[in-house]
Amino acid sequence: MTRRPRRRDLLEAAIEGALQPGRFIAYRAGWDFVSSLEGVAGQLAKLVHAEPERAVALYETFLAGCYEKAQELDDSAAPSGRSS
């Protein structure tokens, strides 16, 4: 029996697109980056009531990716007085 490749979840793809794994996010690009994350979070929020199990799994992926990406963000041009 031949297995067909698993169909990619569109929200999973949106999470990956927003987080841009492996890509450095410069300080100046921070607002656009956060805006794209907020867009994905809004899509996930809509999923909670319709498909709660799927929403939980995607939220876990999203949050793990956010924590990982936070370690990569450039804060070298952040206002003075803020520690990194």
C-alpha cells in the first residue's frame, strides 16, 4: 500500500511563513514581523471553537516558534536604557 504524502495544513504554513525560520529579523523589520504574527494569531483564535484539538496543536507550534524566534531578534538598535 502506497501512502500519499500528508496534506500540509494551511495554518501550519501560515505559522511558518510568519515566523520565517532561519531568516534574521532586523530591528527595523520588527513591526512588520509582529504584524504578521498577530495575523496568524487571529486566524488561530477563529479556529478555537470550530476545531479545538487542531487549534491547541497549532497554538503549541506557534508559541514554540515564537519563543525560538525571540532568541534571534536583533535588539542592537533598541532605545538606550533597555538591556538585551
